[in-house]
Amino acid sequence: MFYDKHAKILITIVCAILGVMLATQFRTNESRKANIPYQRAEDLSERLKVVEKERNQLLLEIQRLQEKASDEVVAREINMLKAYAGDTALHGPGVIVTVDDSKKVSKPGENQNLYLIHDDDLLRIINELRASGAEGIAINEERLIAVSEIRCAGPTLSVNNNRFAPPYVIRAIGDPKSLETALKMRGGVIETLKFWGIQVTVTQEENVVLPAFKGTHSFEYAKVGEGGKG
Amino acid sequence: MIYPIIGLIIGIFLGLNMPISLPQEYVKLLSVALMAVLDSVLGGMRSAKEGNYDNQIFISGFFVNAFVATLLCYFGERLGIDLYFVGILAFGLRIFQNIAIIRRLYLGK
């Protein structure tokens, strides 16, 4: 060969240095790729791409469903509004409250009216039920709606222009527990009524059925909308 | 031809097993130095093939080239001039030139 032994060693060393440099460069590059910020950025951009794709797909799906289901949505809305207005029968958990006149014999000279159920007694019960979250209420077979009245009509009670005699059965759908506790609250409605001997029983029921409102809705004076200038 | 390969293998082995890792800002310097070294080695191979190999020229060329390339790149970085690319380009060109000559010499033309 054309180089002596001395040169061979030097060349080996030189090549070793080259190898070290190559390996170092390689390793540095690898570790840079494995660096957290680098990796994280790559990761995030990857996820962003995936999520954006997903979002676009979902948007398309929304569009498709809206086109397809607008009729269904309207129908569902109408059903919902009917239920709110009381036009459909409802059922669900709730309480049944039975109220009956007092069996106590009034003392002579005392006002006998105090021992009878009055419209305001029922109104207080109804009010209490509504306050504790009743979603629908009926008295006997009359569903209470926004324009229902409860008023004395001689010895009877008029609800939705139908007359009822005691005992009155009030059905309410809601959380049975909170409805009952609201009524039985200390110093509440039932305690007051019991004082006069009026018989009130409250039972929690799994399935209370409310009848639909049987009358018709009509506006004689009211018109829909804000009506512009007063 | 066996000694350079042995040296290279030893070097790579050492480099892979060394616990040091280069800080981010020196990566460019090392890459330029690497190009210079690669060029020197190929130049040495070429001159060996041509028969006018000189040990001193080879060794000095190896270190001086690497050093000057690194220095140039360093100052370029300091001054905001990308001399790094110049080094890479120049040495890259020379590497290809050397490879071409070596190939011709091996083919005996």
C-alpha cells in the first residue's frame, strides 16, 4: 500500500472522529424530534385535523337531519305545546290529595262556614303544589289550565265551569316527595285545614293520570302579537 | 481500505453510546463541521487513489477544514448571516466532485 503504519493509525482515528460526529448529529436530530414541544405541536396539529374533519362531518349531518326532520320537529313541538296547554292527558308520578268537609259538629253560635271547604282552601293547596314544582294539576276530572277558575258556587265548587261537591280529589304530577312535604309543612296548608277538622289525605302515587282539558280555547278579546302602538 | 471502515465503526459506536447530547444552538455548527470532515475524508480517498496521498495534508486538511467551517458558521450566526448554508453548499459540491472523481478512478477511465 501507499501509506505507512503511522498513516493507517491516523486515518483510523480520523474516521473514528467522523463516526462520532455522524452519530452525535444523528442522535441530536433524533432527540430533537422526540422533544416535547416539537412532539406536542405535531400531536396537536394532528388532532386539530381530526377534529376539524369530524366537525365538518357533523355539520353536514346536522344539515341533512334538519332537511329531513323539520316536519317531525314541528309535530313534536305541537305535541309539546298541547301538553303544556292541557289539551292532552298526562301521567306520571305525583300525589293525590283528597279533601272533604269537616265531620265536626259546629258548636252552637259558631259560624258553620268555618267547617266547610272553601275555594280559597283549595286555591292554597293548588298554589302550594305549583310552588313545589307540580307540572300538571287536576281537580276531580277537570284539568287546571291557565284560565281555569276555582270559585264557590253555593255549596259546590266551580272548576272550568263545572260544579263539584265534596269530596274533592286533587291530582298533581311532580316529585311526589317534595309535593307532599310542601303540603304537610309545619304551619302549612294542611295543618291549618286540620284545625277546623277538614279531612285531608295525601298519598304519593307512582302513576297519576291527569285528564285532558275538555273545553275549547278561544280568545274573544285577545289578539296574538304585541300589536304595535298601544 | 479496512482501517477507515474499522475507525468509522468504532466512532459510530462511541458516538451512539456517549451520554452527551448537543445543545440545540450547536447543531448547525456540527452539521457544517460534519460536511467538512466528510469532504476531507473523500478527498483523502481520492488522493490515495490518485497516488499522491500525503499524510500531513490529509490530517491538517481534516482538522483545519472542520475548524474553519465551524468558525465561519459561528460568526455567521453571530452576525445574522446564514454562512451555514454557504458551508453546506460548498462542501456538498466538493463531496459530489470527489465522489465523481473517485468513481472514475475506480472504473479506471
